[in-house]
Amino acid sequence: LGLQQHRLDGDDYLAVIDEFMEAVFTRWPNVIVQFEDFQSKWAFKLLQRYRDTYRMFNDDVQ
């Protein structure tokens, strides 16, 4: 089922998340984003990356 494509990783993965975060906060400046079920290797990295820029949380690790 679904598209038979490899998952993005590294800089390509972060570029997609960066684009999403910027778009969401541009459209809804007061939104809070919940990161849900992200791979462990990304969970802390994303929280660290955006903690001073966007309101977000990951209830799996916080």
C-alpha cells in the first residue's frame, strides 16, 4: 500500500519539517504543534532545533 519510496533522511528530512513549521506558523501564528510518533532519533533533535522559534511539544518524550 502507499507509495513505494524510501523515507527522507538527514538534510532532506529536516528541510521538509522546516518548510512545514514555517508554513503552519505563518498561517496560524498562535498554533502549538504536537510532534506525535516521530522516530526517536528525530524527537529530541526537532525539539532542540525549534525550541526557541516555535511552540511545539512531543508528549512521547516530555
